[in-house]
Amino acid sequence: QVQLAESGGGLVQPGGSLRLSCAPSRTIFYNHVMGWYRQAAGKQRELVASITRGGILDYADSVKGRFTISRDNAGNTVYLQMNSLKPEDTAVYYCNLRSVATGSDQWGQGTQVTVSS
């Protein structure tokens, strides 16, 4: 079991920026996709962005042009750079690790992002 450690959430004003980090407890050798999901109060969890082992990126339409997902050179830690934040981006953000072979999911504990003036 891989543990996912998230950090970087907080309170920011509209138009501001935050960077979230997700560090796996060990190197992941199997084929996988890592992603960021978010869940706002009273809403379902939704995909924000994902990155495959080969570097293919995917974004929700609502964040395209504002958020960027990336990973470090070692291919371990995944980042979500969030710019031009809006109040509707307020949610708990979760890091996700999905095995391509089995479809099994592992989740981080979540980090709160609040966009408010």
C-alpha cells in the first residue's frame, strides 16, 4: 500500500495562487495515473487534473488555462499549480493514485483549499 502525503492547501483571495503537492511514500513502479480530485460541500467528488506515467495530461474544463499538473524529475511527487483561483474552486482536494492494470484507487487524506476575500 502506498501512502499519499498531501500539502499546500490554505486560504487565498480570489485571483491568488496555491500549489498543492502529493508525495507517495515509495516509488511507484507499476503503470499508473496520478490525479487531483476535489469535493466541495454538498457536491460529488470530481476530477480536477491527472497525469499518466508517460506524462499525458488531462484537465477538467473548469480549470483549463488556470491549473497545471506536473511531477518532479524522479517521477514521484505530483504538483497542482493553481492560478487565478475563484471562490468556486473552494473544496477539499484529494490526491489519487490509480493502477492502470487493476483500476484500484488509493487516496490521500485531503487538503482544504478556500478561496475567499
